[in-house]
Amino acid sequence: MRFLATLMAAGLSWAAAGCGGECATSGDCKADEVCTDKTCVKKVIPPPLMARDAGAQPDAAPAPDAFVISPDAAPAPDAAPVPDAMIFADAGPTDDASIQDASVDGGTTPTGIERVGLLQVSTTLTTTSTEMRVLGSFWEHPESGLIAMSSSPNATCVLTDRAGPRTRNRGFTGGDITVDGFLAAMSTSVLLRSSAPGVFVPTVPPMFFTMWPERQPALSYAIVAGAGAGSLGALNDTFASLPNGNPPLVSLPPDRNTPISIGAVLVEFRWTPQAMSGLTVVAELSDRTRNVVLRCEAPDSGAVLTMPQSARQDFAGRAITGPSTIEVRYERSKVVQVPLVGSALTVPTTIRHSVGIRYSTIP
């Protein structure tokens, strides 16, 4: 209960389902109320939070049993300084590649070149704040990242290592990108502009509440075509956002302020599922620049996700750039094809919406 209260104070509404009492879900309450401990109480709407930095997601949630994982593709070369806006500007993972054939972020061409993109809306609860981000990134890599598959009794995982290929990548430029319709926003539109090749960040820090409206509208994305050949072409698309603003209601580990040991025999997350959500829970271990990412998925209904020890040992043995973190989040995503001006080529791009919690780690 202390953990629940803490999250509500941070600006996130948490719902507990059960039988008996005044309500089972917030849908049983008035529009200005939420269901807490089976009782309808007035919503607490915090003042808008500003994004701490500009880091870095139709129409239906991925099928609960379709754990389609393909590797991440962060843009920042490991041989250069990494500004905050690029740390979270990873392009991937996509949802159109099969875990069985280990395709990488939308597939690899016969020459080995791969193009990857990401448009993401995310809310992440940290030990000190709530970080809200809207971001885009679009990249071409001369070769695929190294990948390794693994699994636990309740999760499917993939580890991606792009430390080598990312030192020779190329970022795409383009016109402005507008993201509309997400959250109970003070301003329902965020304008992203290319700040460097491959990276699109808000022109002003996005300001929005963590409360979802009663009927969360779909997200819409509009990309204005770039002026030069090879830049991003025009695209308009919509995407069904997450049903509410609740991150996974984690009961294990009990304290998000305690770092998680990567080398522990058991790293396991347990949570209270949302009723009939059909959502996917993602646990993602990554280094600071997202050169190396271990991503595991499990159905929300399963209420448990175990990160394999062998996969975590593999992660720790890579050329990681610290500090590493683990995010546990609800996520919806789909893949669209962004055209390139003057070319028949496209950039397979993940549209992603996520809400989660970030933990620090120790070896």
C-alpha cells in the first residue's frame, strides 16, 4: 500500500481490481473519480510535468501470445559524446520480425544494410521524477547488430549488440513530425524537428498530465517530406494508444529505489495484471547509450517475468557503456514504412507507446 501511495503522489493513477465494495474498476465510478481500494475517490490531477530531457511509440494491441521481438538500434556512436537527446533515440525494436528467424528491425537487405526508425511517446517513473518523452529517430546501419536469443519459463528475450555497426551509421533528416491526440494534454500536439541527422526532438518541452481521459484518443503521426533526395518522405498514420496511464503495478521487487543486481541468480518481476488488458509487459536492460540491449517480453496476464541469468551474464560481458538501467513497462507498438524521397526504399519504423518504471542496477 505504501508503494501504491507513492506512485499516486508521483502523478500516476494506479487501479486495483477486486470483488465487492463500491467499484471494481474506474469505469464503475464517475468521470472525475477513480477506483481505489474498491472505493470511488476524486481524481488527483497534478500540475503538468516538463520533460527532463528530449529523449525518447492500427490500431490494436499486439496479440498477447505474439511475442515478436527484434533488436534495438540506438543511434549514438560509441566513439563520440552522447547528448541526452540521443541516448533515448533508439530505433526499434520492431514488431514485424519473427523471434524464430531473428530478423533485425524490419529485416536486412542482401547487402547487409538495414534501416530502422522509431516514433515514441513514453512516460517513465524513476526514483526521483516522472519523465515524459516524445521523440523520433531514423537510421541506416551498414550491417546488422549481433543478436542472441534466450528465454525463461515465462518470457522470451533477445539481446542486441550494436557497438560495432553503430560507429558507422547514417542518420536521416526530414521535415517536421507532428504527434497528436495523446494523453490528457494541455496541448494535444507536439512538434518534432530534426536536431541532428537521425534525431527528432520537440521544439518545446512537451507538457502533459499523467492522467488519461475516460476515453483515451488514438495517437496520430504526420511526417512532412524532406526537401532533399534520400530524406524522409511524407507519412500520416494513427495508432491505438495504451488504455490508461498505469505502469505495471509491481510487487516484486518491492522497492524501486533499491538497485537491481545484474549478476544475481534470480532477477524476477511480479505485478498485478490489469483486467482483460491483453497488454504486453516488457523488461529491458540497457546500457547508457543503448549499444547493448536485453529485451524480454511476457503477457500482462501472466503476472511474472524472469530475466534469464545467462542472458544477463552475456549482457555484462559486452562492451557496455554505464550506467545500465532496467525498465519494466506496458507497451504497444506497430511498424509502418516511411518512404525516402526520390527512392523506392523505405525505413521500417516502430510507432510505440509505453508507460513504465526505471530501476538502477549494480553488477
